[in-house]
Amino acid sequence: MRARVRLLPTAALVLGAIYCVVPTLWILIAATKSKTDLFSTATYLPSFGAGILHNIVDLSTYQDGIFWRWMLNSFGYALIGGVVASLVSAACGYAIAMYSFRGRKVVFNVILACVLLPQIVLAIPQYLLLSNVGLTDSYLGVLLPQLFNPYGIYLCRIYAASSVPQSLLEAGRIDGATEWKLFHSVGLRLMGPGLITVFLLQFIAIWNNFLLPFVMVNSDDKFPLTVGLYSLLRHGAAEASLYSLVITGTLLSVLPVIALFLSLQRYWRLDLVTGALK
């Protein structure tokens, strides 16, 4: 009986892994097929020809290479938004953790409440606010709402409280360091591994975001990959040959995220080791 109970978590993990791996495997296999092979061959039978190369060429030449413009837009949104949101989260989290001021608990509880608030609820109010100042259908209209990350502030507050000792700040104040100097030279350095985590989470959230740019942007040249591939898929309803381009574009859109994880992997390990030592 106990053995069966122990097998339940393992079975749940295996099912979850299959649920995640099977769609990814299908995209990888389908991207190798040509436009004709996509609907005429077995689902999980890959093509060993040059189908994927032809798909990449067709995708690159579609509407004068607009796919790569979408890729560049997504990278710009995610990189700028991730860096700025991480710095904002670090400043807010550091302030809440290191300073005692009236209303600190209220502010932190409001931030926790914002974490639980679904983003879909904010899309229309954000659109109405930005439309009043003429920022819809612009890059800023997509970036500004994503510069404030309540979950990132929460993580930075927890990380600052556990990694930045008050005694070190007091020593800096005795030496004449300003509060900005302490935050820049001491706080950010000690919070570095945690900020990498916040940056990765925010980068992926912006990279995968669909609703906000779908509401804010109307011009094709400002679309991120999510909205651009959706528009391509919608056109594929009338032209089936575009499905191969959508699948290939989906596969290519995953590669930058994988590269980012691999390049920042050592910082993740440092973060885990630091947490274990604490």
C-alpha cells in the first residue's frame, strides 16, 4: 500500500513531463516537413529531407522578412522590460526590506495582492489609460505596463532581507556612504543572483505575453512574435501552406529562450548554492 502511495508523485511527474514534452516534440518534428508532407505523413514521423531549410527560407522571405522584425521586437520588449523591471523590483524590494517606515506592511500587502491579480483584468484599463496620452500602437505602449512586476518586488524583498545584513549598511553609513551608494555598491551586488532569477522570469513573461501587445498594437511592424505568429496563423485559415511557416516560426521563437537559460545557468547554480548555505 505504501509503495503505491509513493508511486503517485512519480506518476504525476511523468504525466506532467509527457504533457510538456509531447507538444514540443510535435513542433520539432512538424518543422522538418515540407508544406505537402505536413498533412500527408504520419504525425510523429520526421522528414529527413531539406524541408526545414525550405521552411526557414520561406519564412524569412514572407512579407519581406517581417518574421525577423517580430523576433527583434520581442527581443527588444523582453530585454528592455526585463532589465528595467528587475532594477525597479530591486529598488522597491530593497527599500521595503531595509527601511522601517509608516505603512510598510500595507505597501507590501498591496504588492502581494497585485501578485494574485490576473493580468487579463488589467489589459483594458491599461489600454484606456495609455490611449488617453496617445501611447497606443507604439513601443512604449507595450513596454510601460511591464516595467512594474509585483512578483519581482516580492522576490527582491525576500532576497534582500536574507542576503543584505543591516550591520554592513550601518558600517557604510558610518564611513559616510549615502543611501544611494549603499544600494548601488552593496545591495545590488549582494542581490545579484536573485536579480538574475527576477530578470529571467520577467524576460520569459514578456517574451510569451500575447494579450497586452494584441490590445495595444495595430501595426504589423510593431508586433512581437506571439501576436505576429497569431496573425500568420489566422491567415493560414485561408491559405493552408502558411501552417508550415507558423510551426517553423514557433520553433525558432523558442531558441532565444533556450540560449538565455544556458548562458545564465551558472548564475542559477550560484543562487541555489547561496540559498543552501544560508
